[in-house]
Amino acid sequence: MMTSPDSTPQPPRRSGGTARPTMSRKGLIWSGVGVAALIAVTAWFGLSTASDPVRWTDVGFVADAPTEATVTYNVYLYTDASADCTVRALNSSFAEVGVATAHIDRADGVEQQVTTTIVTTEQATTATVNYCEATPE
């Protein structure tokens, strides 16, 4: 072990450092291409979603009875058109046990919280919005 002028012991130096080699020029170029591609794909998904005339978010569901389930969701209308939302109930095997369609009228507002009852063939373990689509008046 070596000592420094202030008498503090220092560990011995090793030859052949452990520094990682720098990335090659080719690696830097491919990394840049990959980052640019990820940014482009993210922008494409963002812009395609932003142009949707109707969006929805699930709020919750209740499935107390074996013959019905109730689902609550928010609907956001971005055009002057109304919308039809299809909701479905699923059992524990993810099989569809009930389907219902709700009409969302634009005249009731651009943001609405909707509750829809679904008649089911057996006990549902979940209920959710399958999709919403704009409908011309």
C-alpha cells in the first residue's frame, strides 16, 4: 500500500483501466436513427388519437346480479356529431356475456358521464366500453 504526503493510505493502482470503450461512429448513427424513429412513431400515434371525434374513459362497473351489470364511463365529443357507445360485460374466462349500445346525444354536452345497464346471460366479473363511434345526425 502506498502513502500520500499527508500519510493517508491509498489503494494500489491497477494497470489496464476499467473504463468502457466509447461507441463507434456507426453505433452513434444507428442510435440516432433509432431515437428519431421512436419520436416519429410516438408523434404518429399522438396525432392519430388527437383526430378521433369521440373518446371515452371507463369509470367503474357493478355486477351484483347474475343477470345484469352496470357500467359507468365518461364520453368526450370533439365534433358536432353524437355518438353510439357499445359496452360489454365479460365473465371470469373473458367471454362476452352481455352487450348493450348507448346513444350519446351531443345536445347534452361535450363531456358526459354515462351509466348503462347490460343484460347478461351469467354473472359478469367486469363491464367496460368496447368502443364509441361518431354518428351523423
